[in-house]
Amino acid sequence: MIRLSVFYPKTEGATFDHDYYRDSHVPLCAETWGVPADRYAIDKGVDGPYEAAVHFTFDSLEALGAAMGSPDTAKVIADVANYTTIAPVMQTSEIVV
């Protein structure tokens, strides 16, 4: 199993609309990439270095690559400006447990 995590580091003076992120952006990602609701989770930072994060689970690196290769991924990237001024940080991980 592969996890794609997108983190938003807390940044002084930055904006982040958690409602838009939860209600519009992440569902857009899930629909675009074919990720069912039980295969992603959204974090709202309470303490620590991140304002928010989302974690998507894919069956393989190939499945992740196919999702990212969707022509509609450009819409996902363009939508970031609708909820934050923070530059996201992405990490791909293999789930080992």
C-alpha cells in the first residue's frame, strides 16, 4: 500500500480555509483520482508544525502514478489558490504496518 500525504506547514501571515479544503478541495482530489472516502483522511492541525494535511491511500505506486497522470490533476493544482496561500509539501510513503 502507498500513501500520498500533502502537508501544509504553518506559515506566518498565510491563510487557510479549512471548510473549503474539507468540503470542496479534498473531494475534488478524491473524485479526480478515484479515491473512495474510506481511503483518505484529513487532518486539521491542533499542535505541531502543520496547519493541515491529507492522506490518500493507493494500492501501488503504479496506481498513484496513474492517478497523478490524470489530465484533471491540473484542476486540482489550480484549486489550491481557492483555500490557501501555503505552499504544500508532498510525501509518498510505503505503508509497512
